[in-house]
Amino acid sequence: MGVPAVTVRVVLPAHLRTLAGVGGEVEVEVADPPTIGGVLDALEARYPVLGGTMRDRATLRRRPFVRFFADEEDYSHAAADTVLPETVAAGKEPFCVVGAMAGG
Amino acid sequence: MSGVRLLVGTRKGAFVLTADGKRDKWDVSGPHFGGWEIYHLKGSPADPDRLWASQSSGWFGQIIQRSDDGGRTWDPVGNDFQYAGVPGTHQWYDGTPHPWEFARVWHLEPSLGDPDVVHAGVEDAALFRSTDGGATWAERPGLREHGSGPRWQPGAGGMCLHTILADPADARRMWVAISAAGVFRTLDGGDSWEPANRGLRSEGIPDPDAEVGHCVHHLALHPSRPDTLFMQKHWDVMRSDDGGASWREISGDLPTDFGFVIDVHAHEPETIYVVPIKSDSEHYPPDGRLRVYRSRTGGDEWEPLTDGLPQSDCYVNVLRDAMAVDRLDDCGIYFGTTGGQVYGSADGGDTWSAIVRDLPAVLSVEVQTLP
């Protein structure tokens, strides 16, 4: 019997949608309960071109100008094993990868 | 009829400019990868349809793109640049040790003979190679670990390996240049490296004649004379006639010997081009006049080329990888500016015209001569 999984909706910034070749939201299967790290692992597995674009490949640290939001909360500084809100696990809210406002 | 394809990297995307052999009418394609910094694009000498592009951003890091149809379509390939082993430290601006950290790919140098082989020069300075069409990258650690690495310091633009020259007559010999460390040479295909800076003199470092620490901006060679190298250093235009073992200054009567680009005429190995820039803090042409200087004597004696270039109120810069020459019978010369212009000459530099005027700031210009 496999690990229970949930489908998480993910909103990517425009440049990463272009890289991944997707138009809108994407969905990934993540072990339940979904964590930040689990979502990023699933994204990079499904879209290998996103490897290194959201977090450092070696250290797994978030890139400085990338932010993670979910259900109106900022998860950018949360640990990778932080469990995402029930609304994300239930598919009611997406996990948002955001390019930080920078550059004037 | 033969033609040319210009590959232009800018602060906000890549552009491909094509023309037939007359080089008077240009088709402009782009922006490709709009919004991303494209430090460099270059075509494979072994397969002109295979192009490489370094795509990066402060937000999302480094991507490498490859085209197999001359730039019409692109696909991302591998972007995992991991230094070999524990990379250690180099000097930071204040002289303290600073860990090696990958920032971006400055330059991609495709193999002369194998379209699946390409070198990448990166910041923090190191040399990587792919032998599988860009899918995977491995550092050539002999360069960074040859001994002087802990003494390397970044230039104003970062500690970048920006120039890679391959000897067309000897696949085991290559040169690279690093700001601000200098020139390094390998004679065994990249396994081991040695500094190649004898004769360089830089007043801005504690020992002006040091083995390493020189801010070399660019190197060029003519394929028929690989023992002769030309260099635009931070200050000083230099040449070597012994494969980089020693250098002598050839700035001669240039109005200023600061600059970034240097290149060699396709058919005249002693005809070279530079774009003098006023100073290291004033990154624009002297007197607001954009002039390419040509020497037909391998240096020392220079003539300004101005016909078609702005001769008043011009305050753009021409960055280190932003000049290239084609190989048509009448050698074409091209360069791009930080003001977004790409200028071309189809007569060896005698006359110039703007191919495009309003691109984002140009970071690099390469040219392919097409059959």
C-alpha cells in the first residue's frame, strides 16, 4: 500500500511557466500531508528544467528573489518540512511561487 | 549566396540578425528569452545550426539553451554547475577569504570539431565542459586548483571567466582569461594550467608585475597564427608571439588604452580592432566620439575609423564579448553597445552603419558565416 497522496495546485511565475512550457496552474502529486519541500521536489521531478530556478541545487536554499505563498501566508522563510495549510492539501488554494518584487 | 547570422545577447533577451552576403538588409528575430539576461550566445563551428545561449536572471538563476535549427527554436539543457570537490575560497573585494559561489555563465565556447562539446566560463571563475550536448556539465578543476586560486579577486563585474580560446592547430592548447586574475594556459587539454601573464603590468595591484591579479578584459587570435595572441587589458593593449609565455604592450598612439573588446581581421592576421574607452570610471568613448581603432601593423600604429559612427554626444560602452568578425571575402566587423545599437561594417571597418539602434543594452555579439 503506497503513501497517501494529495494533488496540490501550483501557480508559477510567468518566466518559469515559459520555461516549463505550461500555460496556467499546474498540479503535482505530493505525499499527504504536503510540505514545501515535497511540492518543490514534485515540481522539479515533473519539470526538470525548473531545477535550480527556485532553490539552490546543492544546498536546497530558496533563491533570494523567490517567494512561496499559500492561503495568504508567506512561507518563504519556513523550513522545507513545513506542512502546508489544509486549504492547499484540499485543492481549495494553490501554492504560489512568486518572483519577488525587485528591480525598480 | 553566402550570408551571416549575428547572435546578440542583451540585458533583456537574445536577438538573431541575419543578412545575405551583401550585408545591407537585415532580418531581426527576437527577443528570444525576453526579460532574461543573455550574457552570451555562440554557434558551433562544427554544425552551424547548433547554437548555445547562456540565459540567467537574478530571480531564477542560470539556464542553458540549445538550438539545433539555427535559432528558430530552442530547448533548455542541463544547468547543474557544481564545483568539483570542496571549492575553497578566493579573495573578496576587501581581501578577506570568500567561498567560491556559482553566479552565472559568462561565455560559451563550442568545440571546433565536435558539436556536442562545449566549454563554459563561469562566475565565480571556473571552467566547465559538457561532452553530451549540454545535458551535463563537469568542472575542469585543474584551473581553479592550480595554486593561485586563493589569491584571485573579483573585478568590478564579478570574478568571471569570460574568455576561452582554443588553438585550432593543437587541441591540447587553450587559453582562458579571468577578471581580475589574468590569463591561464593549458597544454594538455585542460587537465593542468599555468598563469600566462609575464609582461603584464597593472598599476592598480600591489605588485604591478605579479604572476596573477591582472584584469584582462579580452583575448583574440587569428586561426592561422595561434602563437600570436592579442589582449585588451583593463588598461593597455598587449600582444604575445609565443603563445602567451610573454606579452608586450602595443597601445602605441591610441587616444586611451582602456577598453574591453579586441578582435582580429578574418584574412589579415596583423590587422586588429579595439574600441578605446575613456577610463575605468568613465565607461564611454573619449570626447563623446565612438571610434573603432584599427592597426594594420599588429599594434603600435592605429587609425581611427569613424565613417558612419556617431561623432558627438555618444556615451555608450562596448563590453568585452560584444565584437565579432565574419569570414566573408570582404571581412565584416560588428559590435554592440550598452545603448542598444549594433553597428556593422562590410568593408573591414572603413564604413559603418547601425543594423539596429534600440535593443536593450548589448552584452555580446557573435557572428556565424553561413554557406
